[in-house]
Amino acid sequence: MEHQDLLSGLIRLHVLHHAVEDEVYGQWMIEELGRHGYRLSAGTLYPMLRAMEKKGYLVSEQRRAGRSIRRIYRATPLGRDALEIARGKVRELIGEMMEPR
């Protein structure tokens, strides 16, 4: 992904946003991010999800989905708080970025 270092924070916020709204799983998240122009492989997303879980923003559990087992993620209270803080910071940044020069 081009500019991955810059966009990875936005991707994490996007993941957290959806994990606050509802439970998510990796393949669905890859497809959802793809609808927004992000091209992530499983090899990029899954380590990101595990890191977010390790930091306490997400919690996961394994569930059977047909013949396979799927890891389902949802936001923790810490993740919800972090997203609220990030929303304020994103609003502030967008305001600055959209000011006429």
C-alpha cells in the first residue's frame, strides 16, 4: 500500500470505528477497507488486529462459521474511549486542512 506509514493510523481508526459499531472479522474488514480505497493483505491486517488487541483496544474470540473457525473482534471500553478522543482530533485536523490558504 502506498504511503502505508502515513495511512496506517487512519486504517486503525477505521477498524476501531467498525469494531465499536459491531463485531468484525478480518476478511470482512479487508473488504470494507477496500471499499474505501485501502488495499490490505491478510498479512498486513491480521498483525494489526493482534497488535490492537494486545494494546487493549480490541478483544477477540473464535467462532465457528460453517466449516471454518473465524476470529471475531469487538472494541473494548478502552477502544471506545480512544475512538472518542480520536474523533475530536480528526475533526480538529480536518478543520485545519480545509481552511482556505
